[in-house]
Amino acid sequence: MGINFNELRHKAQDALSKNSGKIEQGLDKASGMAKSRFGKQSGKIDTATEKARKFLHKNSGGGDSGGQPGQRPPQPPPGP
């Protein structure tokens, strides 16, 4: 009985797609906290946050946003 990595990957993608808004809010909050503490490194923090955001959208089934660096991808409409 081995580990089914394909099943784990699908579960992770499902979780990312269902919670991408919350994850993105967490990225923004973490980025803000890091900038407040390490302000001189804000450019690097922005770069890392953007890379994490692109990874999130690529792996949640949303594909690459195709936007320019520094731009936020479109937000999904609010739920009911």
C-alpha cells in the first residue's frame, strides 16, 4: 500500500481552487506584516508575493493570469 500522489495532487488543487480567495488574503496580510517589519526589502517582498500569487492561480486551475508583474489578478465575485 503506497501513497497515491496523484490523488494527493488532486485534493490539493481542489483545496486551492475552493479557498483561493482566503489564501490570497493571507498572502496580502503576510506581505503587509513583512513590509512593516522589513521595509527596506519591500521590493523583494512584493516579488515573492507576486510569485506566490501566480503559483496559486496556476495550481488552482485558474492558469496564469497573463497580467503584468505587480498587478493583481481579477477577484472572483463575492458569494451569496
